[in-house]
Amino acid sequence: MLTRLLRTYTRPYMGTIIVVLAITIFQTWINLQLPSLNADLINQGVALGDSEYVFQVGSQMLALSVVLVAVSVVAVYLASKVAMSIARDMRNDVFDKVLRLSPYEMDLFGTPSLITRNTNDVQQVQLLLTVGLTMLASAPITVIGGVIMAIHHNAKLSILIAVAVPLMAGVIGVVMTKAVPEFRKVQKRIDRINGVFREQITGMRVIRAFVRDDFEKNRFAQANASLMMTQLGINRLFAFAMPGLILILNLASVGVVWFGGHLVDNNEMQIGDLTAFISYLMQILGSVMMATMMLILIPRAAASAERINEVLDHELVIHDPEDPQPQGPVGRVRFDNVTYFYPGAEVAVLRNLSFQLVPGQLTAVVGSTGSGKTTLVNLLMRFVDATEGTVYINETDVKQQNVDDVWGAVGLVPQRPYLFQGTVRETIQFGRDISDEDIWAALEIAQAADFIRELPEGLDAHVAQGGSNFSGGQRQRLAIARAIARKTSIYVFDDSFSALDASTDARLRSALIAHTREATVLLVAQRISSVINAERIIVLDDGHIVGMGTHHELLQTCATYQEIVASQQTAEALS
């Protein structure tokens, strides 16, 4: 998973990566030259008392050190730039994929998990790239070059390297085998913390109203403790590995000094060569240890890459057809014997729905809670696809149209309106080029102009995330204005007037009728007063259409509608 992900995203930056690797090779070559130069300085200069030679070789070592610093800075800069660019591309692709997920797929992954995948998981891969292009790349080169140079200075002592390196590799292999599953658990524990914390923030009013602060604290503490224990287990694993690696390094160093000392004493080796050999040993084993510390990042990045790929490789339920068909006459919607089952459900939530919406007609849908009203809207918007039957928008099957064409044909005000952070102007425009004149016209129709004019900043007034600085009724009216400003041929209002008082509701419906006289309007509502003037009312009960007609016709022919009217009249009388 990790290899495939990196291969995909490093391809556009391969030129820069090659430059970084070339600089790293050059940097490693300099590091390997310094011990040999130091050996010559000792053997040919210090031992013989040749000050001029000492100055000459010392100057070479100083120049190489300056070059080493310069190329190291360049390598780290380029590696960081590549890693951050790749992380940016990953985040963009994950975000684009999430935008295309259906509501069922969003629930399948979970909102907290998707947030973690696009932030923490991508960051783990970015960190691996940043370190890998510099430190991890130099480690194997240093080991191979160091072994060659060490053998060149003394082949006998190189036997110690042949023993020490496999021992260190064995320790690393054991640690990595046990670490990968644990890092997968860490990411899931982070998902859980994000989920609990997100619930506590969004449900703060409920928590306080039911005085469940202590309960929520304990719930978060459990999730937090679970993450802590998993991370402690991983740290214990590496805490065991590092002393073992250091022990091997120190034993190898003692062995080199011990046996090298005897070789120098027997004139089989010069003191400068022994110094160089010790330096190469330190470079080799130090690189192995450094690689081990960096390899901690690999299992976590591998777990993160697996989670990122799950999103990127997910086959969308709602997708564009291979040969998209153009839309026909605008403003027409038709349900042809539509049935819908939620995934895994045994009973359909909607059964055999057949009706048509035409321009210039206001159609309302009413029904008890759970009758399938919002699911009907989701089918029309192609947030989900019908299990059986066909939904047509503008005389074309929605499955045969590009998804953007379907969504672009409908102005939707959802049951729970969401306002994005910005200004009132930006909220209504929502990324489109809409003049202030058209914005005020939409606000007038939505009965929102009055309270916007009362704000000191007017259209530049701040809108908090989710519209939390406005009341429920104000949020609904701003969402309605946002949909009206689109000027589409089809409007869908999914219980969008529930937070409005009766007077505002009546004025808004009257203004909407005048504005949408030539458009197709579908109004989903709970209150009979909101649909009483509709040209046609569709009554849903348990997923079936049990009545269709005007208010007066349904009062005579539909028992379900009669019950809804009677219940609301009783409630009004009691109030």
C-alpha cells in the first residue's frame, strides 16, 4: 500500500527527487572521505612531524566540511519541498473523493475517520518522505561505502562489522514485525478520540441540559487512555530495541580498539588507519541506528497509507456514467416505479413511487416521521440511487447524467441548513458571481432582508461556522436565499420552514409562489399550513403513496391526510 501510494504521488516530482538523491550521494561521499583524509593526516603528517602536510590535508578537510554543510542545507530544503507538495496533492485527492461520497459511504467511513485520514494520516506519510529522502537514503549508501572503505584500511577488523551489522538488522526486523499492527491501532484510537471530541463539541447543549459533564469526561478519558496505552506499548517496544542496538555498537567499538591495538602494536596497522577504521565503524553502525530510529516512521506511515488508499481506491456508489446523456426540457422531474432499500435493510423505505413534477406547479410531500420524505429528496438529488425503478430529471435518467449536471439542475434547501463561515454575501454567493442586487432580491424573497439590514455590516456581516451566530429561523431563511439566488428550474425545500413562525411562513410562501411561477417546486413539510395552497399534495405513509391531490380533495379521499390534519388542528386548539 505504502509503495503504491508513494509511486503514484512521487512521479510528478521525480526530477527533484533524483536531484535530492544525487546530492545525498555526494554528501555521503564527502563523509566517507573525511576519515581517510584524517588517517593520512595522522600517518603522513603528525607521525612524521610534517606541518606543511598537516596544513594541506587539514585545509582539504575544512573545505569539504563547508561543502558538506552547504549541500546538506540544499538537500533538506528540496526534500521538504517535495514532501509537502506530495502531501498537498494527497489531501486534495482525498478531499475531492470525499466530496463525491454518498451519505451511506460517509457513514461507512465515519466523519472523524475521514478527518483523521486527510490530516494525521497524510502527515505521517509526509514525515516519512521528508526524513526518507535525506536520512534514510543516506543510510544504506553510508553502510555500503563504509564497509568498502573499512575493508580497504584493514580486512581483518572488518570481520567485526560482518558480525555486528546482521545482529543489528535482526533486532530491527523483530521490532518492525511487532510495530506495524500496533501503529494501525494507534490511527484507529485517534479516530475514536476525534469522534468523541466532535460529538462533545456539537452536542454541548445536550450535555449541559442533561448534566452529563462527568459522563462525557469519563467517555473521553477512556478513549484517551486507550490511545495512551497503545502508544506506550509501541514506545516500550522501541525502548527495548535501542539499548540492544547501542550494546552491539559499543561491543563492536571495544572489539575494534582491542584487536586494532594489537595490530598497531605488531606493526600490522598504522594508528591513522585504526582511527579511520573506528570512524567508519561509527558511521556504519551509526547509520544503522539512525535508520532504525527513522524506520519507526515506516510502520506508522504504512498504516496511514493503507487508510488513505481505502478512501482513494473506494469505488463510488454515485458516479458519472461512461457515456453521459444530455438533459431534455428543463424543470421536469419524474419517478417511475421507484423503490429504495437502505444497504443491508430487509424492508424498503420507499416502494413503487410514481409521480411527475412539471414547471409552474407547486407539489408538496407530507407524511409522518419516517415515512420516507427525506429519502425521496435524496433520490431526486441523486445522493443515493434507486434500488428499483428510475428517477428522471429533465427527461433523462439521473444515472445517465453527470452527477454535477443533476446537482446543478436543482436548488436544494436541506432539512438541516448548513452555513459556511464567511460573510452574508459569501454565504449567498457560495462561490458564484452574483451581484449585490440579486443577493438582496433573494433575501427579500426569503424574508431575510430585514434582519440583514439591521446588522451594522449588512452583507459584510460575519457568518460563523454552521451559522451559529444566527437563530434557527434566520439560518433557514439564509439557506433559502442561497438556493433562490441560483435561479434554477427546479427547487426542492426539504422541511425548510419548520423554524419559522406562521406569519413569516405565510409571507415566504407567498413570495416564493410569485418568484417560482415558471419553475418546478417540490415542498416537503410537516405542517399542513405550509402545503395547503399547493396545486398537488403527495401523501406518504410507510414508504407508499397513499394519496395525491389538492388539500380539499385529500380531505375527502385520504384517511392518512385526514389524520394529519386532525392531529395538527387538535394541537393548535390545545395550544
